[in-house]
Amino acid sequence: MAIELILLKDVAELGKVGDIVRVAPGYARNYLLPKKFAEKVNPGTLRRVEAIKLRLQKEHEERVAVAQAMAEKVAGIVLSIPVEAGENGKLFGSVNAQMIAEALKEQGVEVEKNIVQLDEPLRELGEFDVELKLHAEVKGTVKVNIVAK
């Protein structure tokens, strides 16, 4: 005996906005309906959800466009990061995501350190391609040149 609802917000492991789902009455009554995650299916709700979907799609496209513009902007940048290094090219310390984000900020590109995708900090001199995850669908690459002070 399930209840049919239309989702007004994304719900993990259940569905996305606009999906029509069948759930247990208690789940609907105690969680989805009071928190305004869903409503019972009717023509008015369907129209409102379509408007929400259109707005979300437009916002998504705008975010992707901004991320693509930023990816193009960082593609031509070569960051030079001077660090203390030994004679064999090993660094005293390492270059981490925070340092790369700060170097990008000096070049006029503001990004959070969590956007910089490093498996592990860079620990030697040289030139590296570092990936930036600007959006779930858009990635950029910046060249990082680590030089000795």
C-alpha cells in the first residue's frame, strides 16, 4: 500500500526534482511531506514542478558556462612557485593545493583549495599539469612550475 508523490527537491536514494515515486505511507507522512520534499500528485503540483525543473536547468547551464569560461582562462596560465630545495631537486617541504590556489589568486583567478585536484603534494622541482575540478562536468588544467629559490 504505497503512496504516489512527486518530489519537490532531490532526495538521496529516492529521486530528483520532478520524479514521481511510490513510498510507504509512514515515510511520506513523517518525513517527505512535513519537510516539503514531496507533495501528492495533482495537476497544480505537476505545473509547479515543471517550473522548478526549468529554473534549475537554467541555473545549471549558467554554472557550467561560468566554469567553462574559467577553464579557458586558466588553460593559458603557467604558475611559477619558488620553494626551498636541496641540491638533488628535492623540496624542503611540498607544494600543496592551498599554495596553488594562492598562486592562482595572484594571477587573478580565485578558486577554493578543494578545487585543486592533487593526489598528493608535489615534492620535487619541475613542471606539472594540475587538474582543477571547476564543476562536476567541467575540468581545467593549469601548469605549475616549481622552481628553487
